[in-house]
Amino acid sequence: MSLTNLYLYGALHRPELVVERLGILNKLFDAIQKKLRDLEARIITIDQARHAIKRRFEELLFLQKPENQYSRFGYFMFSKFEQFFANRFPAKQGEAE
């Protein structure tokens, strides 16, 4: 590993950046999970849930824009959605009907 790579790895893994990225991930995940729970409890309709979850995906797409601070993180959350989001849902929520 080159010195540049070591520097970049160290710079990207500073605790405050890790906490910030985790906060972004958790905010999106919690919002999606809440709407799925509301749908399951019949608090909202499927159309309302679809619209709310679509807005979270729009946030994820917006986060990927190069001018945004965490654009690469947004890209990886979107392209590896299963690892960042789907695998975190409880088994019952993770099953599609």
C-alpha cells in the first residue's frame, strides 16, 4: 500500500467522519424502516409508503452528486443497497412477498 493510500485510508477513517457517515446511513435506514412498520401496522397505505420510500431514494441519489461532501458514500449506499440497508432489516421485514 502506498503512502498516499495509507494517508487516504487514515483520512477517511477518522472517527468524526465515520460517525457522520453512520449518522447519514442510520437516518435513511430509520426513515425507510419506520414507513415499512407503519405500512405493516396499516397506519399508512401502500401508496403513502411507496411515496415516502421513494423520497428516501431521491435523498440517496442527491447525496451522490459530486458537489456533496459524502458523494462516494452515497454512491456506495445506493450501489450496495443490500449490504447497507436490506441486510439490516429484521428477518420478517427483509422478506418480500
